[in-house]
Amino acid sequence: MISQTELRRKVVHILLGTILSILYMYGILTRGRFLALLGGVIFMFLLYMLWEIPGLHQFMLLVERDEDMKRFPGIGAIYFVVGFTIAAWLFPRDIALAAMLILAWADGA
């Protein structure tokens, strides 16, 4: 049986991955913007390790695994954005989109 936290993680994974893919497909997110997003996500979670950012903290309590909350909160989100950024930089747009949607849906499932 899947826990409520894991179910929430999967839903967020699929929704966020789909949204990021659509934004990339329409050119709203570019390679450079993925790098900026990655830097922002890393900065946000490093800051979060020092100070529990109120809205983010409530969200993290809902979706983050207990062991990750103790070791490095947000590490999954960082890896997620790293995967999207690498796909955007390494592959042509159509292949990158396929890789992003596979990451979002297959890994989320």
C-alpha cells in the first residue's frame, strides 16, 4: 500500500514535470532559463536548510520523505530540475521533451 506522502509526491512529480515540459515546448523555458531555475532551486533549498521558509516548509512536510527531510531536504527536487536541464542542453527540443515527459510520468508512476 502506498503512503499518502508518496502519493502526493507522485502527483506533484507528474504535474510539475508536465508543466515544465509544456513551458519548454512553447519556448517560455529555454536552456538558459533552466539553468537559472536550477540555480534558484539549489539556492532555495540551501537557504531552507538554514531557515524553514514558511510556505515551503508546509509543502515539504506534505511531500518530502522523512529520511530526506533529515539529510538534505529538497534533494529530489534538485535532481528533478537537473534532469530537465541536462535534457534541454543535450538534445534537440523534440527529444528533450520526450525525455522530460518520461522523467515526469514514468518516474512519477
